Amino acid sequence: MGLTTSTPGVTNDLTAATSEQSNYQVIDIHDHSSMKGAQVPTAGLNINANLGFAGFKAFNFLAAQFSNQTSSLSAAENKPCVYSLNGELRFIDNSGNDVLLTNAGSVNSATGSISGLSSPVAAGFSSSTFTWRANAGTGIYAKMANADVSLYESVANAGNAVTLKSPASLGVSYSVTFPIATPASTQYVTMATTGQLATASADSIGSAMTVTGVNAIASTMTATGGNTIANVRTRTYGAEAEAGGVSRSGPALFSTSSVSFENVVELSATITSTGRPIQIMLISGGSSLGYISLSRTGILSEGVIRLLRGAVPIADSWYTLQGASGALLLRVPPPGVFMLDAVAAGTYVYQLQGRVTDVATQLNMSNVRMIAYEI
């Protein structure tokens, strides 16, 4: 500090007093700067409050070492600042945003920047999910424009991916919109001209098929080979058939000499139609070959088979024997009925009847079945 010292017994009183006065002046202005007291070493410091630099910078550091925090600092009272949280470097900016600067040994940002990525736009990563929002305040997610997207399974070291891509030489842009919900059971996916995807049952698709024209799927079907849709088609089978099913009744053993129509009780079919024509026919069935026969003892005899839809006759088949009087017999195989009935959607009952034109004639059926199905 440059103090003046006195030697006892040598320095006179006046000189000693003058030196003492000068020394007091030096002591009064000392601030431990150069020539104003010895500088305070690190061991002499006890910083127990925030240390301000009056707007001046701290420089000539070898390094800055942070005390690691386990919870975020208050953005309001610490902005702006740099600190360490759970071993990662963070920066609180003037707006109070707590920005992660490092992440697992790497800088938490890529070279360059994303244009327009400013509030309310937000990008984030949490729980293995990247999130992009066009407006973080309202929760609106951002749209993306990119080329092929490869989807990997969310497991370690996944090697294979499903890639979504645009077709080559795309003539015009379009959008594809997914269905609003999954179906209650397995169904097929359809696409409207608007790009809206929806689900449809096999029955609804089948009802729209035509052999030719815009819905020409049926024209390419084969029982075997590459187009095997028809090969796996099944129908329900029974006396009463639902839509798409087959109604089979009989076998019938029937005999009448009545001139009025009588029901062939065993040959009745109930079937539900979706609006396509219904095929009705008689076939052979039972333990032996089926047949329809007509016998008579007079000169002219006739037998009639009639098909009803409900109470409405829709088809008659006539069998005739004519010649000299005496016993004659006519026996023919089915079908006595083979027809298409064009009806609207609904459930229908078909009944077979029989009669003769005179009582000397007998109409018989043996081992005959009736089939009805929607084509």
C-alpha cells in the first residue's frame, strides 16, 4: 500500500506525525486494486448472495462450471440465463422459454433452420413421439409435404418398413380421406370419386355387379385360377332361404285325380330376394330317379302343374294324352317348371299345385324336388 514507517527513537515526533497522517489517507482510499492494498485471493472470498457485475462482462474464464439442477428454474426471475438441468444445458430467453441446448451428448438442434417455425407454431419430442403443431395454442396439428414415408415398427433395430409413396407420373393431385370409423365386422374398402374411403359388405358389392359395363367384376371371375372370387362363394341351404341362399323342398310323392288344383305339400319354397330375379325349377331327388307321370283310360286326358307366387299363378305346365280309348301312360323327367321370376326386393313363397281335366286321369309325381334361388 506504500505506507511510511517510523523508527522508534530515531524518527522525531513531527516526522512521525506527518507519516501517520499520510498513512491514514492511503488506508482511507485502499480498495485492494494495484498499489491500494493486497489483492484478495479466492480463499478470502465468501459469496453468499447474487453477485452483480454492474452491466460489465465477466471474461478470461478457463471454464464455467454449473451446479446441476433437478428441477427447472423459474423462468420469470431468471430470464435470461444459462443453467444445467439433469445434466443438460438449457437457456431461458427473455420470453421465458426454457430451451434445451444439449441432448444425450449432442447439440439439440440441426444445422440450419426451419422457416416460419415461430410461435404459435411448435415442434416437440416426448415419449418417442415427434409432434408438429401449426398452432400450439389451439392444438391444431401441422400439415406435412414430403415424398415417400417409411413406417417402421417401434422396436429396437427394426429393419423392415412399409413405405407409403405417390405413384410415378401422377397426372393430377388428389386427396384420400380415411373412413370415419372401423366396421363392426370384416368388410371391404371402397373409394368414392372424392377420395373418401368407406367400408362395404360383400352383399352390397355383389348387388352392384354386372357382367358388362362399369361394374364388370363378375365378367372376370373364374371358378379356379387367378380370379377365384366365385370359387369361395357359399350359399345357405334350406326350405327357407335368406338373401343369396338356396331354397330346396321335397322330395314329393304326389297323386291326384282332382279337376281342381291341389297343393303339392312337399314342394313349397320361401326365399328372400334383394331385387335380383329368382330362378325356380323342378329337379330329381330322393332315393331314386324322379319323374312326373300322367295315366288315363279315356280318349283325351290332360294334367296341369301350376306354380304360385303367394296366391298369384305365374306359370302352368300341361301334359296331354290323346288317342284310342284304353290305358295309356306318359312319364317324363323333371323339370315341369323352369322359369325366372323378376321381382322386387322382399320375401316370397312359391307353391306347386297339380290337377287333371277329367276324373278318369291321374297325375303323379315321384321323388321330385323344387329349387329356388336368387341369381
